[in-house]
Amino acid sequence: MGAELKPFHVTEEPLDGAPYMDYVTHPGAGAVTLFAGTVREWTNGKRTMYLKYEAYVPMAEKKLAQIGDEIIEKWPGSRVAIVHRIGELAISDIAVIIAVSSPHRRAAYEANEYAIEQIKKVVPIWKKEIWEDGEEWIGDQAYKPEGGKA
């Protein structure tokens, strides 16, 4: 990644938090939070086999950047990077990384939590859970690809 790192990005490649943590770290930061959302095996008593994520990538990346701008406005002195993976993800794969640095830890924690909640609400990324006995599109977004129910 190195110099090519895009701080607000949707990719099919496996995710690694270290480059994003490095990206947001700066001399004014007293705290850096790194959230990695992973694929869990059990949800509400159902065994997940894998997840499938789809996205409207150009709009998703714009919305991720917008969330970053909102964080910088609400928590001055912060830096943000958000990357989300799409495609088929196995149990324990990382689906999303949110890195936030801030002068103080409370702001870094709050901004990181704000980011994941906003992603779920406004970013056009859809998640299909595939279980042993079925599948379903999950999430707050109204549109579901492949004719999934809204």
C-alpha cells in the first residue's frame, strides 16, 4: 500500500489495519483507535458459513469520505481512515477497518463509534449472511442487490 493508501476505500482485497493506523498517526495525536469488524460464526443462534458484501463502490467511497469529514468537524484534530471489504468473507475475516487519531482518547473512541454507526446507516454496502439453513440480506439500507428483501 504505502504511498498508494486511500483513506476511504472499498476493496475486494484482505484488510490489514497497520497501514491505516500509520496513516492516521500524527504528532498531535494522543490516542489512536483501530476498529476491525470481523465475520463472526454465530449470530442469534444461527451458524454463519460466510458473508457476502456488495457495494455501489463510487458512492460508498464518497460516503466514507463524508463520514471522515464529519468526524474531523465534530472532533477537531482528528484524522480518519475507513476501508471496507466486499465479496465473500470467511469466518474471522476483517470486513471493515476504522482508524481514528485524536488529541484525546475519548474523542478517538467516540469518533470511531460514530463512524461504524454511520456506515451502517448511509453507506451503500449490503451484507448477505449465508447460514447452514438459508441466507438473508441484513442491514439498514433500503435497497438490496439480487432482489433481496428490503
